[in-house]
Amino acid sequence: MATNKTNDQNFKADVLESKEPVLVDFWAEWCGPCKQLAPLVEEAAEEFKDKIKVCKMDVDANREVASAFGIRSIPTLMIFRNGELSGTEIGALTKQQLDEFIRSKT
């Protein structure tokens, strides 16, 4: 598995203090589109492993960070560079859309 799990306690170290860009997949167990997107996020994590780190965050278990970033719909994908939010996509994406999102923001 090429993705990492992060949580409210580790988000700062895992994402905001990361030396490399980080794609964060905000998801929940009950979310159908999240499950549809999950294998594509795994593929992207493998394909772009030299370019970007990928973290998954369960919004039900980690409400603090989700609230801080105004996550109201899931799946939400956010890319962070040098501790700053560089891009957001909401909803299920195709493989091509996901790849383009990563390339354009990293």
C-alpha cells in the first residue's frame, strides 16, 4: 500500500511539515464515491511516489482537521506544498482527472 494514514494528531508532521508535496484524501467508510476513488488514489500514490506523498484521512475519526479546512463534501482531495494548500478537488474523479490534478499542483 503506497498511501499513508494520517489523523488529527499527526497531520501537522505528516502533511504541513512534509518536505515533499502531499495529496490528502479526505474520506469516510460509508461514502460510496470515496470507495470508488480509493483504488485510483492508490494507483496515483504508486505512480507518483517519487513526486508526491499520499495520505488518507477518515473524516469521521478526525473531525478537527476536516473542520479546519472546511471539508463539507467527501471525497475531497487536497494537495499541500510547503505547508500551504495548493489545490482542492471535490467529488469522485476519473484516473485522468486525478493525474492532471496531481501534475498541475506539484
